[in-house]
Amino acid sequence: MVQDSGSGWKVSADTHKEMLLALYIRDLAAIEPLGAPSLAPLSPRVKPSAARELNGASAGELRQEWHSWWESIIADTHPDIDIEREPDFADFSDSPSLQHLLRAHYGNAYTWTQRRLGEYQEYALDHTTEQLALLGQLFAERELEGKNVSQMHLKLVELPLAERRAWFVEPDTVILSQELMRDETLFRSYLAPIIDLLT
């Protein structure tokens, strides 16, 4: 996790294991999410091989169950899954289709997630200084405009998404593609309005 702060503001940036797992399952089963935020597919692409296992009724049920899981991850109300050991997914007993899919594809999901976590560590080493400097500059600009940035804590969740963009999740979280940082102008174009909204 990366953290920086200034005159009353704080920013934290990290990836999120359970979001990685959930998005892997989403792409694996070709689940079309309901509502917002509708995040881009993962990169590298996850082949939707589990989509063939589903019939119409179970696909609809899985979509609802996945959506409920995703909402609980976003709201931080779902118990953490220990992905370091193969769990039995007992917390998903009220979501039988999702539980079955998680159990059936856990090995590949675990391997994929671990690789992305390793890549994120390398990415963070290479981009932390640049990212913190740019975020500090964005907050300094808001302060010069007379905006109150004190008591603000912005949480960035960086994920390997195929589209270079950011998604704001109320009240204070931004989910963004790891690749977004490679384009400073684009990064600013997404983050500046969010910081404005929060000040």
C-alpha cells in the first residue's frame, strides 16, 4: 500500500485481492454486471470458458449472486476471503451458483490473482514516486483555488483493467486501471474532477 498526505488530506493506493478474484470470476463466466460501476474487462484477458457451463436460468442467478457479492466488496461488508489457502466458500452458501463456480475454478483464479498481485508490486515500485507527486500537485492546485482539502481521505484501488480510465465509487474510493498512470494527462483528467467533487 502506498500512502501520502498533505495539509489535512490523505491518499492511499493499493490493489485489492478480493476485487481481483471477483473480476476474474466475472470475466470467466462472461457476467454482464448490473448497475455502476461497470468496470472494463481485465488485462490480460480472461477467457470466458465458464460461460459454456451455464444455462439461461443459472446464468441469471449467477449474475444476481455475483452482483450482490460485488456490492458487498465495494461497501466493505463481505468477510474477507483468505485466498492463500483453498477456502470452502462457506460464506457463499446463500449464493449456490457463485459458490459452485468459485469452487470449480479456484485453482486458476488463485494463480491468476497471485500473478497480478506480483505484477502490481513491481508496478508500484516503478510508479509510486511519480504517482504521489502528481496527486500532491492536484491537491496543491485545489488548495490554491481556495478549496478545503482538509480531512479528505481518497482511496485509490488500482486494478489491471483493459481500459485506461477511473471509476468513482462513493463516498471516497476511485477504482482505476493501473495503466492510467502511464498517461499523466489522462490521469489528471479523471482524478481532478473527483477531487473537485469531494472538496
